[in-house]
Amino acid sequence: MRMLAMPVPSIHFIFALDMLVFEALYVFEKPAPFRISSIQKGEPMRPAIYPLLEDIIAVDGKGGTRFRGRLDQRYKASPPFRGLLHRVTMLWAVPQLVVAGGTLAGIVIADHELAYTVCVSDLQDVIDDE
């Protein structure tokens, strides 16, 4: 029963760890290990939220290549904007990791039926929002 409650915290852990790894590359000024959206392999890493922002607005928001170009110009020209993207990334990744850890702890500590109910109801909320 506890295994059925694992999808929600697992997804949170995956996304949070992914963002934290990319953010660590940005903070330690490491080059991109592979192409990430429009960031070419070997270019300096950008905050982890940058590719998400770029792709969601350029593709889903129909901003296209014009948006990508303007975002790139803004990123290169504005240190406060770069700092903002770093802070927003941390604001997304760290709480997501805390929520995933808390949910996982709840699954392990709580009665197995309660753990299943809480996690499945969280998943149902996500499905209903779509």
C-alpha cells in the first residue's frame, strides 16, 4: 500500500534534484554538460528556471524565437535579472524538496491507509486542475 503512495513525492524529488543540480552548476560557474534548451554545450550554465521560462513562454505562450532572443539579451545585460532567476529557482527547488521529504516521511510514519489516502488525494488534485 505504501508503494502506491510514492508517485507524488518521487516526482517532487526528481524535479527538485534536477533543479538543484543545474543550479549548482550555475553557482559554481560550470559549463553546460549538454545542450539545455537554447544553452549550447560548453556555454556557462544559467539558473535552472531559465530553460523552463524560455521554453514555456516561447513554445506554449507562442513567443517564438523573438522571445528567446529578447530573454537572452535581458539575461546578459541585467545582473539583477540573473539574481532574480537564481532566487526564484531556489524558491521553487528547496520547498519542493522539503514537501517531498515531508510527504515521504508521512508515508513511512503514518498508517498505510492514511498515507495512501493523503498521497492519492494530492495526485487527484493535480489531475483535477488539468
